[in-house]
Amino acid sequence: MEEGLVIDIWNEPDLKFFWNRPKEQWLTMWSRTYHKIREILPSVRITGPSMSAIPSASHNWWTGFLSLVTQEPQTLPDQWSWHMEGGEECTDMAKTTASFRDLVTAFNIPPALALDININEYAVYGEQLPSAGAWWIAGLERENAHGLRGNWAIAGALHDFLAGLLSKPDAGTEKYAIEGGEYWPLAEYQVYKYYGSSMKGQRLKTMPTPDALLDVYATVEGDVIRVLAGTRSRPGDWAVDIIGLPASDNVKVKTLAFSVADGDRFKQVDGPEDLGDTKQVLEQGRLRITMKHSDPTTAFAFEVTIL
């Protein structure tokens, strides 16, 4: 079990719901537990502080933690973790990671000791749909951060449904039983399946829109570029520009849509909808893909083949 194991010492200590004690007691607990883990499991990585709040110089639990690990550098986490479940109030990955870098720099923690980041709870329940799922993937990839979806269920259901990616008969009703089977995949499951199984090859450099509400993750494998695009649950008309392509070539673009079936997030979806292929002429090595994004829950994948 030790191989690949990462231990999270305490979940969201800055919330009274999880740690109804003074901050100083939590810091003492962190130090003592850290040393005990090192004594018993010396090769296992330790993650923290797993705050509910994003890194900020105005958050005294964050600054208290950084003061402790600065004074006791032997208790620095191997992996830095925090949560991003503020919904609309939560900023994007780029701004949050930049804030984290500024904060550890202010405490004279070497940048090389703060590279491994894990957003080990991300996305509120309303963001766990295809479009926002793709949006989160794009930001996590760009910042080289690990991510773990938030789990918005209670009691036995907390350990069911693959954190909201699956469903089964009687889900969400009084008849629900954790022992029941016959699972089926939901629309967002297909986004993660595509991301994990189809987007192979080399990761490409990407940029979000200036307002950071549309984002993409892209890879190239052979002569095929794959782009996974999603918004933070926003509708609207938008475009994706791909630059640096061979100036004289034409391309074929296949469009896939990851949509919630009939507006029911619990309804079975067995794969993306193939919206067909189009041929486009490149202009000075640039391709623009435009979309009318009327459904804020839908994510898109574009498979660009150089002809």
C-alpha cells in the first residue's frame, strides 16, 4: 500500500466543522503527526495543509502554517494541497497558483520545494457537468497540478457514484440503496474518459480567454491535434484559435459534443455526439474554430487532422 501513497494529515482545519479547536493546536498536531509518519513510513509522501481556502496573505491559517514550516523546515509538505470549491467566488487556477507562489516566496521557501500541487477537492456540485469539467481539466493541466473532484454526497452515497460521474436505479430517491448495482455513465464521465484515453501524445501550450471563462486542453499525436474545450458553465459564442500549423495545408475538423441527455444530469450517456467533419483552409498556419455555445453544460472536443 505504501507505493504511491500520499497522506493528508487533516482535512480543512480552517473550518470549525472539521477542526473546532484553536489554530495553534492544529499546528502542534501537524508537527507531531508529521514526525510520527516519517518515523513509521519514511518513504510515504505527506500533503498539506489542505485548507478550504485558497492561498492568501490575508488568511491567518495559511500564514500560520507557512510560519511553522519555515521555522521547522523538516515539516514542509512533500505535496502542497488546498481546495477550490468556492463556485463563482473561486478564482481560476492560474491566479490561485500565482498567489501561492507569491506567498511561499514571501516566506523564503525555495520554489523547488513548492512545485508539487494537489487541488484535492475542486468544483462545486453545480460545476460537475461536462463543460465546467473540461474547464477544470484545462486549468489543472496548465499549472501541472494534481486534482481530485469534490464529492457532494452524504452517508453511504459518499462512497458511491464515483463522485458524481456515475448513476444507478433509484439514485437520489428514498429507494436508494448503496448495495444496488447496474451503474451507468453520466455525461461528465465521458469527458474524463475522452481526456484519459484519447488525448495522448504531446501536450500543447494553451491560453484561456482573457476573462478565463473559456479554457482548453490540447494534445498532438502524429498528424492529429485534439482540443478539449469547456466554459465555466457559461453560454455564448466563442472561438478557439490554433496557431503554428503548416502554412500550406488544409485540415479536417471533427467535432464531438459532450451533452447532458434531455437536461437530466442523472441520465445515461454512452459517449459524445459526433457532430460531423468539416474541411477548412488554413490562413498563414492559423485555424479558427467557432462555436455557438447555447447550452452552458456542454463540452466540446475538436479533432484536427492535417491533410
